[in-house]
Amino acid sequence: MCFGQPGGTRWLRCSFDERLREDAQAAVAALQADGVAITVLSGDSQARAERLAQRLGVADARGAATPQAKLQALAEAQARGERAGMVGDGVNDAPVLARADVSFAMGRGAMVARLHADAVIVSNHLADLVAARRLAQRMMRVIRQNLAWAAAYNLACVPLALLGWLPPWAAGLGMACSSLVVVLNALRLARA
């Protein structure tokens, strides 16, 4: 805030700036380190969006973005074959949250944003978004491992059982053991 008296007239000038969430810079840095391209889409002026993006370490900022402009930016990313995610908390974010491949609303965000998002970050900590993304990646690895194991078992043992080279009790025991391996592999996710 600045005060002054040019020409004897009293005047007051107020300027406002965005206040970042405490963990915003760390979360953005972690996502970028994981190879995620980030764009700031803001309804604020282009200058404010660029200042915010600069503080976050983000190169791409689009200001004065209406809900339609945000949808357009999302559609362009999807047309390039990108899987596009969105994080938002405002009423004007609801359409793009609904259209994104995956979307998160902040727990203290507008109700309409929370209704249109795929998930709500109840804690309001962006670090939880990073943790959720990393957990999802680990889950996909485990799912692929389990599918590969099940396919390998079935490709090896089912033909042997059909030819009569594997007795039914051994095939049943093998199937039970295969299921146990899949469950134990999935339980590894609970450790982290």
C-alpha cells in the first residue's frame, strides 16, 4: 500500500497479489520433476497470471481465461493426444473440471467445482495431489504385473490341464497359488 499527497490531494493506492498455497511451489516442482507439463489457466489478467506462473516456476500462463477459454485450452491439449488433468476451486472451473481426463477440486473450493471434479483434495494440500498421482502410477505397475502373472500362468497351465498332463487337483492348487501371488503383490501398495 502506498500513501501520498501529489499536488496537495490525498490519495490511496492499493495493490493486491495472489497468495500461494504453502506447498504450491514444492508440488509444482515435484510434478515437473515427474515430467508433467503445467499450464496456469487463470481468470485474472494476463500480467497477474504470468506473475503467478513465474513464482511457481511455470513457463506457460494464460490469463483472462473465461470458462470457455479454459475448455478450449483443454480441448487443444487433448487433440494433441495429451492426457489432461485439471486442478481448480472456483465456479468458473466447473466446466473444465468436468471435461478433463482427470480432475481435482480443492476441499474448500466452490461446491459446483467439487461436484464436477473426479476427486476432492479434502486436506487442501497440493502435496496430496502429488502423492495421489504417484500412488496411481504404482497401482498401475502392480496391475500390469498381476495381469502378466495371471496370463503367464493361464497360458502355461490351462493347456497342460486340457491335455491331461496336469491333474485337476494340481491345476486347482496352482490357480489358488496364482490368486495368492496376485493378492500379495497388490498388498505391497499398502506398505508405502
